[in-house]
Amino acid sequence: MRLLKSAELKRMAWKNGGGETVEVFVHPPGAGLSDFDWRVSMAHVAADGPFSCFEGIDRTLALLEGEGMRLAIEGQGEVLLTPASPPLSFPADVPTQAALSGGPITDLNVMTRRGVLRHQVERLALDAGESLHLSSRPARWWLLLATGSLRIEASGEDVSLAAHDSLMGEGALPTLAIHSADTPVTLFAITIAP
């Protein structure tokens, strides 16, 4: 398992130059925006505008912070994403417009190369003081904390996460005991597999 602290992650311009993204992880290591096989990132969106186009890529988007963002996805219509919404999957190579509803947002973006890999993103919410056990995740996996703070126990290790930190691993996921602190937390379980 590897802890990735939000403050230590790489920040870079969006592909279309319209904002900034925080790259949580990309594969292969050092890959650019046009040659990655998979990518996990967070973006701060401060204005309405188009999404960057990524040919041959599937995308899942979830809101981490902010009131909401309305997406107009060609061929799928409009969808309103809020922090309580389930993650939304759609092709990253179709024209998509974003309109903020109530100010800036921060989102989670998971992308995989179509026909090579697939991914799944699951939103999990824990009440203050609640615990959850996760196991049997295949291939590569992440837990990304959206809000609050929590503690994770696995294989004799004890790891603390703050907002936007993540824990990653490869291979079979050991049983994780996730314990929220004294406030409710939202986290996202991400898996990437062939």
C-alpha cells in the first residue's frame, strides 16, 4: 500500500488550457495527456466551459467539493452532478460542456484507454465514528478521501488520510478497516483492471 498526500501531488494545466488539474497517478509513469493508459486526477473548475477531449478514453467523474456542475454530454443529454451524486461515466472523446451551479467545484476524474483497461468508481459515505470493511478488490485500487479525515488499518499498518489524500495498492486488496473520525466522511473506491 502507498499513501499519496494531496499536498505532494503534481499540478499541471488542463489539456485545453482552461484550468488546473492535480495528477494523483498516471500509467505508464511519466506519460503525457495523449499517451496514458490510465489516469486518476482532481480538477478545480472555476468557470463554465468545454471539457478537454481525450480520444479513445473512457471517463468517470465525481464531485468532491462545491454545489454542483451541469454537464451537457453529446448524445447523452444534460446531467447535474453534486457531491451526493453517484459517479458519472461517459466517453472522454465526445463534446462535453460544463456549467457550474453556485460557484467553483473540485472533481475527481478517472480515465482509462478504451479496449485496453476498464475502471470502476464507487462513492462511499460514513457517518461520524462509523467503520467499514472492504476486501477483494482486483488489480490496481485506490481509496481517495473527498471530505473529512479517517484512519485505515490493513495488514498490520495504520494509515491516516485527510481530505484529498489517497491510498493505493496493486493486486488483491487486503481487508481494509476504515474508521471515520468525529465527522462524516465521503470517499471513493477506484479499481482499474484489464
